[in-house]
Amino acid sequence: MDTTKISRRAFMGISAVLLWSSLVGSATKHPGIVSYKSAVHPEVVKLQVRNPRSIKVLQMTDLHFFLGEQPLWTNANKKISEEMQKLVQMTKPDMVIITGDLWRDSPSEKLEEFMRFAVSQCEALGVPWAFTWGNHDRVNDRQAAHELLTKARNSLYRGATSDGNYIVDMVDRQGRALWQILCLNSGDAGIGAEQQEWLKRINQISPQKGKVPPRLAAFHIPLKQYDDIWETGVARGIKNEKVCSEKENGSSLAILKNAGVHACFCGHDHVNDYSGVIDGVELIYGRTTGVVGYGSMQVPNGGKLYILNGRTGKYSWKSVLVNGKQ
């Protein structure tokens, strides 16, 4: 991520948005979102779900929102937003999670504008939503971006104190933990030492009374083992490009497993949509949602719907397409 000083114009823009967010704040927050006391668990947010036996999580990824003067970009943004809305209407999820590349990473003077527009499209979905950083989600002022993401309407983002790593704790009406999603910032290089150290402290970050709930992990850049499961014939699905695990060296999987993660899901590679189990952990590609990046002509746009049973600890998933097919 870029960490250069923010321009005065961008600073004023973000300040205005943050002021607006603070004013509307709790009045526009989804009733299912319950924050822990920030001083105790700043990296954890609770989401009270409707049906503990059928928790619906809709993954979208690689949307690449971009504001340009040409009608091409305006039309593309409109189409992406319409397809996001349609996927939500089709699946009626308890929450949406965007696994990276929500906006475009250039030009630098437009980054905050791109981010604000992209966030507004997530707010418009009308359901709780989470976000994990992708390699194209660049900003000039990271801390201001953390605050904007945290204060956005219906946002589950709680990564301000841990550089984008946080936990969504799904609970029933009695407050009992059913499932957790570990949201990780894989940055430009993939999960590395910073995220691994955070995972090793997970039970201190989110202490549980009694049994630790089953966990999923969401991030943008795939692990090295995404390539291994395909090469060994374990995986099933669609593979139309090389696995771009960047600098992730394969050491993260054991740490994720030790943290109680049952499955991981990612984005990044637009024309891959497959899954496979390795060392007891299922590795799943999300279905690309955006229309601006490459691949939409090869693999139709859509999302991935995860259905979690909070009583049995079991889960299932399916790719969902905008055209209504699977």
C-alpha cells in the first residue's frame, strides 16, 4: 500500500466523509451488528444472524471500481453495482464479504475518491458487509482509510488497529458464538509474517468461553497450496490461469489450520474457480464479480455463497452467477 502524504484536497474529502459517517453512525447501522467495547476487543465485531442453522455468507471479489470521464467507465460501474444488488437479492445473505480489489489503484491523486465511491456501493447493498485488502486497494493515507471503512454504513470492518486483520464473530440471539471469519490483509505479497503472528494470537484477540467456534479465513491472494491441490489432482472446478500466490511460501497453511480454520477463500485470479482439501483445510477460489478486469468473457461473473450450520459446524458452498445459473 502507498503511504505517502495525502494531498490537501484528498484530506478534505476524506474528512467530510468521516464527519458524515460520525453523524449518521448508529442511526444507519444494521441492527444485527454489535460492536464489542473497543478498548477490550477492537479487532472483533459481532453479527447476530437470523437462522443459526443456515448462516449465509456471500463472497464477492475483484470488482475494480474506477471513476473515469468516459461513458465506458460509467457504464461499467453501473453494471457492477447492479450485479452486486442482484446477487444480494438472489441469495439474501446474512453478510457480504469483499475479498479484495474493490477499487482501482491509479492514478494516485484519485485513490481516495475511488475508495469512497466503492464503499458507497457496498453501503447501498443494505446488508452487513466486510472487506479484506487486495493488491489494487491502494490509498495515500491508510489510517484515514481504516477509519472510513470502519464507520461506513453496515460495515463489519474492524482492521484499524491491526492493519486490516480482524474477526467477524457470528452469534445467535443469546450471544453464543457459531462461526468466525478471520479477515486477513494479504497486501501485495500474500499472507506473510505480520498476518502469521496475528493468527498465532487469535485466541487472545478473541477469547471464547468454552469451545472455540469453527473458523473460515478470507483474504485476497491465494496460498501456495492452491497450486498444489490442482497439480496433484485433488481440486475440482475451473482453472484458466496460473496461481498467483506472489511471495506466500506455503508456510501459512499450517498456522491457519492451528488457528482452527476449516476453509479459506480468496480472489485475485479472475478466471480460477475451484477448490480442494489439503491437510484438512479446504482451499476455495471465489467467483469474480467485477466486469472491468480481465476474464469476464472466459468465466461468467458472479459470487460464492457459503452456508454455515452454527449447530453442527458443517458448511457448504456454491458459485452463484448473475444470470441465475450455478
